[in-house]
Amino acid sequence: MEDMQLRKQRCEDMVDVRRLKMLQMVQLFKCEEDAAQAVEWLSELLDALLKTHIRLGDDAQETKVLLEKHRKFVDVAQSTYDYGRQLLQATVVLCQSLRCTSRSSGDTLPRLNRVWKQFTIASEERVHRLEMAIAFHSNAEKILQDCPEEPEAINDEEQFDEIEAVGKSLLDRLTVPVVYPDGTEQYFGSPSDMASAAEHIRDRMKLVSLKRQQLRHPEMVTTES
């Protein structure tokens, strides 16, 4: 009887061990699938960033709103990347416990890191463009506002030069692709998207140039009026 009881206990222990391994195998497959899905989600976010995050705003306030929205978008991407990393770390632990090799984590981790690197490079470029646009719009708005009580505030040639320089740099930057570590390149949007984004910058630059001419030759304004 005692022998039979020991055998029964051994069988039950083996069943428990096998059940645990089966559960771990299910968890491993689930983690691998979800990690691959995280890579796909991150790729979709990168695609959306490059194809739809084009506008620079028509004024400083709108551009600041766009910058804040972009930062929230980056937070979503960061969470997606962290989620993928956690899943891949879980697959390593499960594989060690099961003494097996993961089917996909060896491939998924490099893909996850590659897409994340591409996203961060594109995101940093987007932030830089928006920050340049904020500086351009803010300075242009100060110049274009009527300030009769502070004529010296808008009669500074250096201010006009700075606005023109930032505007030209921003327009040049819109034509430059995002370059990834592997040498591949991607542009923000289509050529027509870029032309549309640049149009308002050029319009503002024309207004600032006109204001400069008016300040240099106030008699022109009097004559025209």
C-alpha cells in the first residue's frame, strides 16, 4: 500500500510538472506573438509619423499645440516599445525554464530595436522642425504686430535677418529626408505635402520682407495710402 501511494504521488507530481510546462509553453507562444504584434504596431506608428505629421502650423500657438500632440504620440510609441521589450524578456525567462530556444525572439528583438531607432530619429527631426517653426512664427508675429509705442522693437535689422535665416533654414530642412543608420532614407509626406507645409512659411517671410521695406522707406506707405 505504501508503495502504491508513493507511485501515485510520483505520477501526480509528473502530471503537475507536465501541466506547468504546458502552461509555460502556451505563455511562451503568446509572448512571442504579442511581441511580434508590438513590432507591427510600432511600425504603423512610424508610418503614421512620416505620412501624416507634416503640418507646421499657421502661427506660433498652433505650432505649440502640434508639438504637444507630437509628444503625446511619442509617449504612445514609447509604451509600445517598452511593452515589446517586456514580452521579449519574458520569453527569455520562459525559454530558460523550459530549456528550449525561442522560435522568434532572436529575430523579433533586432526588428523591434531597428524600428524604434528609426522612430526616434524621425521623431527628433519632427520636434526640431516644429521648434524652428515656433521660433520663426513667434519672431515674425512680433515684427508684424503694430507697436507704435515701441518703434525700436521692430526697427532692428538683426531681427529681420534672424527671421529670414530661420525661415530659409526651415524651408531647406523640409526638403531633407530622414536618414537612418543603415543608410536608407524617408521623407515626411509627399512632395505636395511638403509644398503645402512650406507655403505658409513663405507667405510669412514675404510679409516680414514687406514690413522691412515699409520701415526702411516709410514714405512709400504714406504715398500708397
